[in-house]
Amino acid sequence: MNTKQINKMGYTHYWYINNELPRDKWAGFKEACLTLLDDSPTKGVLGDGSGDGGFPYITDELVSFNGIGEESHETFSFSRNHGRRESDGEGFNCCKTARKPYDKYVVDTLILAEDYFGDLIHVKSDGNWSKIRKEASSEYKKFYIGVSILNCYEVDAKNKEEAEDIVRNYSDKELLEDNDFNINYIDEIK
């Protein structure tokens, strides 16, 4: 399959927490994380943060996990208070996932955090967070779609090589003007 290369360097999610997160809301968040992260699709994807497997670390103060082996990157660590108290104000944290498979669970956990803590948390991403959130919470899937663009050009040239060079130097607009296309393959991105 011919797939477009995706830049996996530096892909990071950021979150800002206003003050210490309330214990009563954390209890519901913790239970939701246990349900989300104990789901069978996480097996072989998530570990305890060591990179060697295990179960994500979920407590009354912390949710922490990473990918496993080569699919690990930075450990996602979401703390109720990051050691701060209400008087300390806003706290910041981030997790660079490099779009590795565990990124899906980082996104899902941050969505849960937004749902449980509302205005107490603000999430950003190197990707478009509102789009990421919409896609993660919808039934949409992602696909690679291979397309062949078909077109025929009439050019004046001295020989075949010159004719080819003329067409190769056309702008994208010139190349795509009045074209047709075929879809060669559709592969789901997992």
C-alpha cells in the first residue's frame, strides 16, 4: 500500500488546569478512566509507563500510562493537583505521543477530563484540538484513499523529452484542470 508519510516528530497534547481538581469529580473521572483503559483493545497498546507493559496506573490522584516497547514515547501523566494547592493557580502539563497508537487513549482521557472538569481544564494540541475531539467522539473512521489523476495535455515541443518537461513544470492548477480520476484503494487507518 502506498501511504503518505506522516510526521511523527513532536506531536504533543497540552493541558492547563485551573487549581486543584475537586475530589468528588475526580472519583467519577477515575471510574471512567478505569472503564476506558481496561477495555480489551488497549491490551498490547497501553502499559504502566515503563514501556514494558503492565496496566495503566490509575489512583485517587493520578492517571498515568504509555505505549509499550517501540510504540511508547512520553508517559501521559494526568494529576489531580500536580502537587499544587488551590492558591497556586493554573498548572500546565503536556505529553508528546508522536502519534503512536497510545495517542488515541491520551486523547480519549483528555476528552473525559474536559467532560468531568469543564472550565477547570483547557486542552490544546499540535493538531486541531476541536477537530481531534470531534473525530474521537464520533463514529467516523480515518482512511487512506489512493487516487490516480487522469488527464491528457496537448503541448507544442521539439521532441518527447521537451514535451514531458513542459508538462512536469505545469502548476498544480494546470495539472488538475479538466481532469478525471480513479480511486485505486481505500484502507482504514488503525
